[in-house]
Amino acid sequence: MRGTSEPVRFAALGDSVTVGLGDPLPQGGWRGWAVLLGQAIAPPGGLVLDNHARCGALVEDVVTDQLPRALARRPAYASVLVGVNDTLRSDFAIAPIAARLERTVVALRRSGAVVLTASLPDPGRMLRVPEVVRRPLARRIQAVNAVVGRLASAYETVHLDLAGHPSLYDLAMWGVDRIHPSERGHRLLAGLFADGLADRGVPLWRLPEPEPSNPPPSLRAQAHWLATEGTCWMARRARDLLPGLTRLVLTEAWHRLRDQTVRLDERVHAELAQVLPSLAGEYGREPVAGPQ
């Protein structure tokens, strides 16, 4: 247990997963893994969670909007989970994404925060989509994960390899939309981060409970969510993400017909070969705070 009289701050940056979608509270609203982790770090009143995450957020939104607000509160802990929405954009480019992620991680580390990062799971495996859809998404996800992994190593973040965690692909870990974690999935994420903090010597108040505290949503409740909030969420994402995804799939199909998908793989590998060596270069010249 912490012996401080002043509560510590935890800044959560990211998209709808960090907002808590998929983990509804009985009285309304969302809870999510960040709240569950905060409850594990310190007793009631011992930690203040500033959740800056927004649905549909891109890496650019994190660095330009969420990061300044987080830094102004001088958090002791900060999480950065973002990138899925970027992979669906027609203008996806790994170099600017890498630069923005590095700016975010470095700024938080220099402020003295313990930073939490994670690789992204393969959305195609959760959604059970055809290979022509899954492969281009996986290719981009792997590129983002390579960047985050390099940053985690360079700046000593508490990093989770979610992409390679077998339990994460259990359907029980995902909500009815198969896009956002269920309560069980949010609890898994909170527990993995808690384990990572404990491995760094961070004292915890308690470990997150792995079992859900709320009953699973009934079929009627799931149908109601899809017809109301889920439909609205998908409609918003269709406007800003569907065009890019459509072009991505058409490009993949064109190359598949000509047995040339390896060229798409090589293109991403070439981009990573240019980007990865530059990370921890410009920003890494000045020391960052050590783990707390």
C-alpha cells in the first residue's frame, strides 16, 4: 500500500478501448481497463484517473490534443494505446505515425511518468474476416507494433505483447461487436498491466480481479446495444474509416489476383527499415526519467 497523503495521477491516452467501450456499468457509462488498473494501483482516494481517450482517435489526435492535457496534470503513470484507427486510413504511412508516437512517449517519460504501452492484436482474428481483408490489416498492425516495440525498448516502457497473447483471441474476451473488449477482456488487460508494473517494482494496492463483477449481457441487451449505440458507433466509423478500408481491400484483391501480395509485404518492410533505425535518435539524445 502507498503511504503518500497526496493522490497520484494516471493519464490514459488512446481510443475507444481506453474509453472503456465493451465494459458497461449497470448505472450507465463505461468503465474499462484503465479504471480497473487504477483501482489496483492505489486504494480509493489514492489515485486520480484522467482519461483523455476518445472514440475514433488517431495517433495524431493523441499527440496534438491528449498529450498536452495529460502533461499539464503531471501524471505519475500514463498509458498510450492507439493505432488501430490509423491502420484503416487511406493515407496510412508508418513514418509520421512513428514520429508522433515517439514524441508522445518521450514527452511523458521526460515528465517523470511511468509509461504503459502495448502491441495491437490482429483485428482480423477477432472479426473472423476473409483473408483478403485480414492480411492488409495485419500487415499494417504489424508495422505499428514494430514501432511501439522499438519505442518500448528504447524508453523502457511497461510493455505488453497483446498481439502474441493467446488468451486475447478468446471470443469471451470481446464484446458483441467483436471490436471492443468485453468486461472480461478489459480485466485481462488491466491484470497484465498490473503484472508489468509489479515486475518493475511498483507497489500495488491489489491485483485486478479477473472474473467479471457484472452479469454478462443478455441476448436482448446485446441486440439493443447493436441497434442503438453500436449502430451509431459503426455509422460514425463508416464515414471516417470505411472508405480507406474499402480501398485497402481492393488493392489487396488486385495483387492477389496477380499473385503479387509479396510486393505489398516488401513495401511495408522497406518503410520499416527506414523508420526503425531513426527511433530514439533525435528524441533520444536527451535522457528521460528512469522507472519510478
